[in-house]
Amino acid sequence: MNLLKDDFISTTTGKVSLKTILTSDQDYQLQYYFDEIQLAMLQLLSSLTTAVLNPTIAELKSYMKQGVSEKQFDEALIKINEEWFDADCFMQSKPPVGVKWPEAPITKMLSGIECGTSPNAIGLFSDIEKAKVICPDCVHGLNYNLHMNIKGECFGPTGATGIRGGGAISTLIAGESLKQTLLNNTISHDHFIEYAQLNTNANNEPMWISAQTGSIYRAQNIGLIRGLFALAYHIDFSIDNSPCRCDVCGSESHQSVYAFNREKYTGHYGSTKNGRDSGAGWWPHPYTPRTIKEDGVYAVCARDQSWQSWQELSSYIVGKETDKAMVEPAYIITQFQEMKNPRQTNLLVGGNIADQGSITGRVYDLYCMPSSLNMSLRKITQVIDAGLAQQECLSRAFNKMFGVGYDKKFVGGIKGEAMSRFSANAQQIIQLALLDVNRSEATVLRKSAVIELQQEAKRIFNGVQRKYQHDLPLFKALVKGEIALYKK
Ligand SMILES: [Zn+2]
């Protein structure tokens, strides 16, 4: 099986190949039961499209406009090393002789970030028994997801960290069809090399063809293809010749995968403290926004469970500068802005909320994007700023409660719960408001978002007031605080 040519991608109409998706006019829907695997597959398939088409920015523009013909695909295939993408070697390598090669159940790969002792690590399932066998085709999505998310403390305290670091946020440009989405997220090599400031002799072979060596993996030496499929573990999957129904895609298969073996790479990427301190530099993964601080560059990650992606949306699209750090959008966003693509698109923001190597939640949000990103950026940032301002007002309105002499933890708990309810409900309000981003004038858009956000803040605040109406000191503080809700 070859990942560029053969039918390994699960869709609602059965398994199809990357070539079929890219060269036919039919729209396909991916079919994977877990949205994190869906997100991983979008990135894996866009990265494979990058590998096979290997386009310059000019070529990519033409593919996005006119599509890819079968002939173009086949001609592109001849120019690359297609055997790198054979299923029996893709993103897999054997450890040096004599090292440990521990086996684990396949379930451990599903959460993407897995931790040996944490009860949360498998918290993505209601029932762990629902995911214990997969088909050989799904191995690649799971393996990719693991390598793009893994953080050192997963797989025990001395594990390896992947090229992006643990739990990084991904931003993708979703198109009107799967084909369009994959092309939107294909990377033009000429543009990327310049952006990433790679060395001219950076290695572009995948790591399963020429392994990483040395103790520090310098970002400038890692070429585009090498980085898109970067490894942190030697990994191998045991394929049984027994039939199964796959717990990830639902297909019947005559082979089954229950377990895998792995052993960590011993060097460090710039995504780790060791790597940063040695000047390795963070490899600018094209789907991840980055934070630039005085001591180095970091992948942008999701925060805690009360955090919602709308709060950072502006920085994912235009960036943000504070006195402590600068957040830059992912490369794919800047590439897309340059393309001036007139088609309808959405921004997909996804990732895991991770804590100590375990997963406590997931992010998978779609935002409607203006058809002209360059012209309408202000519209988006105004809506986000309105949300952040309202959140700040709500926070101040609750602060009067801290003055009544009650236990800080108790009062902080009331406020914390209400604040996270606001940021969760504002998520929907903002997503809905941005649906009108093409139709409404900036001022109208902002105004209606402001009204809805204020109503939501008021609803939540009044709910807390009602709950504590018989607790006189708290109630009085809340009455006093209410005015802050409306002060910008
Ligand atoms: Zn499967």
C-alpha cells in the first residue's frame, strides 16, 4: 500500500486514495470517529499533497484555481521518491540493536498525548473498550497524530518531545470541499524555505530514510518534507492476520492492529528546554502559530479547560504583540493571505488541552472567514476585542465579592465558574457573528456582537445574583458590582 496512490483514506463513501480526492470532482467527507483523528488526517493529507505536488507558490495558485488533473498528479509522482510513502515504512523506523522496544496497546495512541500514570490520558473516551483494535490503514493517522502532539512526559517521565512540542494548536484553512481544504493547506516549498530561513543544504529526506543524529536537532537543518513528518520515536505496529471492524474508521478489514512498539529518539528538538537552551530553534511548523519570547520560540498551545479558542482568534490571524511576547500566525495563514483566494473559507482551530502530559479537553472550532482576508481583518479583530472587553467587564463586576470578608477560595470559585460559562457561551456568539462577516459592515457587525455579548454577560451575572439573593453580604456586593458590566 502506498499513501500517495492507494485507497487508505476512510470516507463516508468507502476508502479512497489521495489521488482520487485531488483529481476528481466528487466531494468526499472524511469518516473517523474521533475529531482529533479527523484533524490529524486533514494535516497528514495536506502534508502528503505537499510532498507529491511539491509546488512553487505560482503552481499552487494554479492548482487552487483549476484543480489537479490525473496527468499532473502522475507527472508529479514521477519526480519524487514515492517509495518513501509505502505503508510498511512511512513514519516508522527500528531502534538501534540492543535497546528496549516496549509494547503497548493501540488504545494508547488514540489520545495523541498519552501519559503512563495519568487517569486523564485516556479521558477522551466514555468507554476505553470502544477503541482497542484498528485496521492497518488507520495506523498512519494515529502515528502522525502522536508524533505531532507528543510531549516528553508522555510515555513516562523520560519520553521524547515531538518537533512541535506537546499539545500545540493547529490552524487550518477549511475550504468548500475536502479537495479544496487539502489544497488550501498545501505548502509552497519556495515560499516556506524563505519564511523558515532554512539552511540551503537542509536535509529534506524523511527521518525513516536518514535518521536524526547528534544530541540537538537544529531547526535550520530540517527541510520541509523532513519536518512535516518528523519523528520522536522509533515505532512499529504488529499486524495480525485476523479480521476486524476498525474502532477508528468503522471499516471491515482482514487484518487487525492491537499493539505497537516504540523507543524514543535521544536528541532534542527546539520544542524542548534542552533544545531551546542549546539554540536548536523551534521548527516553524506551518500549521501552528508561534510565540516569540526573550528566551526562545514556543508553539502556541491551548490553555486550561475554561479557555476557549475565540479569545486568541485575532492572534491566530493577524498576530499580537505584548511587552512580554509576540504571537505570530501559522505560516499557512500568511501563505493564504498572500494567495488572495476569493473562495469561501473557514478557519479551523484545533488541538488538545493538555496538562502534565494528559488530556483534559479538546478544541475543534470552525470560524467563518471573510472572502477577502486582507480587507476584512479589522472586522474579525473588532468582534474578538468586543468579546474580550465584555469578559473584562464581567470579571470586574464580580470583583466586589472579594471585599465582603469571605474565604477567597469560595468567592473565587463562584467567579471562576461564571467566567468560564461566559467564555464558553461567547464562543458560540462569536462564531455566529462571524457568519455575517461578508455581508455586514464593520460597524454593524461589531454593534450586534457587542449587544449579544452584553446580554450574555448580564444573564450570567443575574443568575449568580439570584442564587445568592439570601446571602446579604454577597448579594449587596453583586448589586454594587453590576454597574461595571456596562462600563467599557
Ligand atoms: Zn480504520
